[in-house]
Amino acid sequence: MNRLERRKCDICGKLIQPFGYMKLSDGNMCTDCAKLLSPMLKNRQGADVDYIKRHVEYRKENEKKLKQFNPVTRYGYDKKIYIDSKMFAFLVTNKLEKDIAAGNPDIIPLVQVKSCETEIREHTPKGVSEDDVSKDVSLYDFIVTVKLESEWFDEIVVSLNGERIRGRDNRIYKKCESDAKQLKDTLMPDQSFSASIPERKSHNVYRL
Ligand SMILES: [Zn+2]
């Protein structure tokens, strides 16, 4: 046997195939274990065996907790932010409520939320004249950035709308605007927010 054939996964202990592994700072992990990690995991580069082992344990606990997760509120279209007000936690997924556990989305306790920024990004198509601008041909994205105090995650960035919204005078724009404001209030309940017209802080970006 050569060295590659004898190599074991330092997370699950199974023999790993040549090339079918990922390097950790002090060991190796098989691709099956790599699939268990959250896609949002921070400090993945240079992670050590202990960090990944604890993270995998956390992911298994998360999977169990999802059975108790009972969303009372949902925000967004493509990516959805579900809130469980009893568990005092939220999660982000593109799945509908009946499939909420698919992919083991991370349940984030609200106490871990450090900040929640919402912004509207305006994209004006190239070659648009001043006249066209007044007709509101722009496309809009509603972006929510949640910064976290967590061992596993730094921040979550969510586009509430998915496909860009054409113009402001439509149902989807208004729903996203309302969702963004409510979401900020829900995730940061101690901070008052302004329901007035968003302030334009920089070119083409509105913060709510
Ligand atoms: Zn493994």
C-alpha cells in the first residue's frame, strides 16, 4: 500500500480515495464529510480537524433542531428568510416551507445578530436617456446583509427579490420594500428604524 491508499478521513475515520479529500491544516477530510459543512462556514481555509469536527457535530444538531423549527413569518421571494418567534431564531433557504429542512439550512439564533443592513440597488440599463429615466426603466435588487456573532458564520447576504424588479411602481417592489423594513425590525428589535423614504447614501444604493 502506498501512503495515499492508507490515508483516513480525520473527521469520520473512513478510508479516503486518492484525490477524494480536502486538506485541513493538521489532517484530511473526505468529500462526504465536506458535504456536511455549511456553505456559509467561515475560516474554511486553513481550518483544523478540531474546528471541522465540532462544526460537523453542530450541523447534526442543527438537522435535529430543524424538526422543531416552526416558521411564523416569511420574507422574500427567491431566497426566503423564515422566522421562528418561539425559538427566537431564523434561517435562510430558497425552499418552500414544506421542504424547509432540505439541505440542512443553519438555524441562527437572533441573539447572534450584530447588525442588519438593508439596501436597494438600482441598475440603470446602458444607453438610457434622461427621458427614459423618468419612465423608471431601472431594475432593482433588495439586498439584506446580516452580520453575526457566531463561531461558524460572519455574515449572511440575501437578495430578497431573486430576479431583478423592473420599475418601482409594482407589487413585487412594494412587497420587498415592506419586507426589508420589517425584517430589519425583527432581526434588530432593539433598534428603531425609520419608515420614511430611504436615504440615498451613495450612487444608486438606497439604505432602508
Ligand atoms: Zn469523512
